[in-house]
Amino acid sequence: MTATLNVTPDRGEFAPARRRGVRKKLTFDRVSFMLVFLGLPLAIYLVFVVSPFIQACYYALTDWSGFTPTQNFVGLANFKRIFTDDIFLTAMGNNILLAVVLPLVTIVIAFIFASFVTVSGSSRGQTRGLKASGFYRTVSFFPYVIPAIVIGIMWSLIYDPSNGLLNGILTAIGLDQFQDFPWLGDERTAMAATIFVIVWSMVGFYMVLFVAAIKGIPAEYYEAARVDGAGRFRIAVSVTLPMVRDTVQTAWIYLGILALDAFVYMAAMNPGGGPNNSTLVMAQQLFTTAFTKGQFGVACAMGVVLAAVTLAFAGLVFLVNRLLGGKADS
Amino acid sequence: MTTSTIPSTEESAAYLPRKAHDTPGDRAFGSVSHIILIIWAAIVILPMLWTLMTSFKTTSQIFASPFSLPDGLHLENYTGAWTTAGIGNYFVNTVIVVGAALVIVMVLGAMCSYVLARFQFFGSRAIYYLMLAGLTFPIFLAIVPLFFTLKNFGILNTLPGLIITYVAFALPFTVFFLFSFFRALPGEVAEAAAIDGAGEWQTFFRIMLPMARTGFATVAIFNFLGLWNQFLIPVALNTNVDNYVLSQGMAAFASQAGYAVDFGQLFAAVVITVTPVLIIYILFSRQLQGSVSQGTNK
């Protein structure tokens, strides 16, 4: 175990600042300190986080219903069952759709907004952004701190077919076909309407993230590109985007993990899975299987699938970034 | 596109002073960007203002028109939501659970990350990675066994059970971020304290913890928001209505309002739930945005 190994290699300033120690004596003071400081948090963590994760992997292989003291080992039968279950596969498809569309839309919007407020100002003189950028940032960021369940409830009130704000506005400007249109109750619009709400709540956060990343780019790069005659769009795509590549990767992974969960938003807007299960996600199906049907073994197997998909997704994002030349640029 | 070899400087694009004049193209582009950003700001603000306004209307007014102004402040929506809908009770539960969990997780997280960041011993790195793993796996995988773990301890459906679960799941995030703060502190200070005769306990509480204050505050704000907004853990592990926290109480209220229909109260309940985070946001907005930024600065 070497002290010089940097745990977070991408953050230079966190490199170990301390010297390789003179080996210290084990006094009572030090031993009691270590035991309490490390032992207590670790014990809680092991009992309430690590152990449930491990147990879940075991229960996934049993036919446990939760009410019997013992359970029978059934091997991979649970997995066979959920992979032949049309409803679960629909839910998985919806999750995958979310994991592709949600990060893409959010990142594109957040990136455009971040470019606006940082480097899209005057094309002469120093590179700079728009005025009042702080206002836009602060306003857009706010939904991020609102409880997701409340965001869901608020928007389901806005989408309300007869009393909602959206149909009110649409009919007021003369689009009468939207009178009583059920945005969350129509199979064609339910998913899109839901995705919009999640994007609405996330754009501000990622905008702030991108603003920070863009501010870290040396101004000379922009000046050089401008001297070469690059326009704004060209600069955004060829200078800014490659320079914030790692932030895009981080954002994509965070948003993907959110999309593969999405339980809160769905529970608020379409608790039953939406029209014809069009917004059903794996997490909802897991929850019903466990706490309504009491099929704990099957539910744990779904949890394992969910975890596997999440890890595979993160791996895929890393791989794509690497294939597109991530290491060469940064 | 040039492959620039100009060395990077500390100066970043946005901090530089303005001088030159704008070309017409700049002005057009600037206007378009402003319009787009203003539209987005409106999309963010209007739904909230509409919710606030509607919370002062009676249910029949809400049915009449989404735009009509309230004919007075119908505060009975708020009192109704607070008492009959039980939001007041949920609010108190949430304050207790989030408050206790926040204090405990910050203390335990600081202790744990301090030891991991500043002491080398067999397995310290393994423990750190174990914590990181907890940050990656979806909580859903653990939820079923967790239900039975709490049941076996006899704390299922109780506030203490909820508190300890919150603590356990907020711990990885806390440790992960405080770890880097403690790492960045100069070791000389601890050595000086040791020479002056301070023990490990004293060094931590009197010297190192105060030095990590800024990082500590940021992590605490994020933990507060995360715990206040937590939904899955209470829904699965806290099914006794008396012990409901706000998020799950809101969900229950909203799904039942579909039948009992007191939309005025539902809107009021939404406002009650958002207010605390709004206050936190206004107070700490700069710090929140700043710490999001810190994560990416290289």
C-alpha cells in the first residue's frame, strides 16, 4: 500500500499532501481514536448498505416469498422468468429509451445554454459571454433542488387535461384540439411529456457544470480559433466540446443512472405505469413485485438486472468516450 | 482548426475585461441567445408562479379556469393541508428525520473520511473503494434485504430506523467528498499540534475539523437536499402513516386527491414542501453553484 498512489487521478490538487509517515506508536489515544472513528461508521455501512447488496444477490437465486424462514435455491429460474415476462421487458425497454434520450436532450440544451452565457458574446475583443448570465444560471438551477416527487406532482397538475396550465395556454392561443387532451394519459405523448419534466428539472444543474468547465478553457484557444476565421457554431463544436469532453462523460453517466432509476418521477406522474405501460420502468415493476406481490426472490433478481444494466451503461459511456479519442485530447 | 500550442494560463475566458464594440451580427446573435434563455427562464418560473397562485384558489375556482386570479387569499387551503391532510405531521417527521440523520452522517462521515485520508494502514484503500462502490450501485438492489434487516432489528416503520438508513446511504457521498478536503489539508499543522501535546482526538476536533469547514458546509447542504428529497427509502421502509415524511406523504396525498379532489389543498401542500428548499437555495445559491463548479476545475 503506497502512500503516493493518487486516488483521484483527474484532480491534481487532491494529490496526497502529507509526507510518508514515520511509523507512529500505538498509544491508547490513537487506538481508541481509530476504533471509534473508523469502526462506528464502517459498522453502520456494512450492516445497512453492503450486507443488503450481497444478500440481494443471493436472494435473487431463491424462491423466497419473505414469509417463510427458509428459501429454496432455484438457480437462475427467476432470471429466466423475468426475461420472458413481457411487462418487465417493456419496462426495460422504456428505461433504455430514457437512458439514451434523457442525457442526450439534457446535455445538448445545457451545453448550448452554457455556451451562450460564457463565450457567445462579442466576436471582437476578449472572449466573453452574455450579460445577466448569473440570473439565467440561478433561475435554471433552482428546479434541481425541488424534491423530485413535488416536481412530478406539480407537472401532473400542469398537464391536467381540463384544469391544467398547459391546455389552458394552448386553448387560449387557439389550439382547440388540445382541450381536454390527456398528456400523461395518451400513449403517444406520455413518455415525451415525462422526459420533458425530467429535462426541465436537470438542465440548470448541468448548465452550471458546463459553465464551470468552459471557464476552465484557456482564452487563447478561442482567440486562435477566431483568428482562423471560425464562427460561433464551429467554435462550440471544435473548441469547446472537445475541451469539456470529460464533463460530458460525467454528465452522461449521472443522467443515465437517473434515467435507469426514474422511479420518483414515474411514481408521481403515472403510478400505474402509464397508458399501456408506456412509462413503466424497471424500478416500479421491482417495487410492485416485492411489496405488493411479495415475490422477494424475483424482485431481487430484478434488482440484480437493474444493477447490471447500470454498470454496463457506465462502462459503455467510458468505452465510447475512449473510442472517440477521449484520452488523446485531455 | 489550429492545433494551438499556446501554453494555458490561469486566466479563464469569462474573467477578462470587456472592451471592443459589437458588430451587428454579434448583436443579432446576442439577442437571439437572450430570447432563448429568457424563454427557458419563463418555462422554469411560470409553472412555479402558477402553482403558487393556484394554491390560493378554492377547488371550484381551479375547475373554473386555470388563469383566473384568486378572489382573496384562501389560506384555508394551507390550514387544511397542514392539519386534515396531515402535511403538518409529515413536515415535523421530516424535520426530525432529516435533522438527526444530517447531524449523524456529517459527524460519522467526517470521522471516517479523516481517518481514511490521513492514516495509512492495512486495508484503508480497500475501505475507501468499498465506500465508492456504495455510491455506484442502485439503492433498488438493496431495498428488499434492507426491509428485512430493519425488521430483524425491530426498527421497521419507525423514525430511528429511517434515520439510520438515511445515514448509511448518505455516508458514501459524505466520505467521498470530505476525503478530498482532508487530504488537501497541510500535514504540518497536525504535526505541530502533536508536538504541542495534542492527542488525536483533540487534533481532529480542535484543528482539522475547523480547517475543513468550507467543504463540510457544502457537503452538508447537498446532504440536506438529498435527504429532504429522498423518496424510495421512506416509501419502502416506512409504511406507517403516522411516521410518513413529506415526500411520501405528498405522493399519498396526490394519489388520493384524484378521488377526494381537494386541489386547493394539494397546491398548498406543494408550496409548503418547496418553501424550505427555496429558502436554503436562496441562502446558499452561490455556494451550491460554486461547489458544482469545483468538481470540474482542473
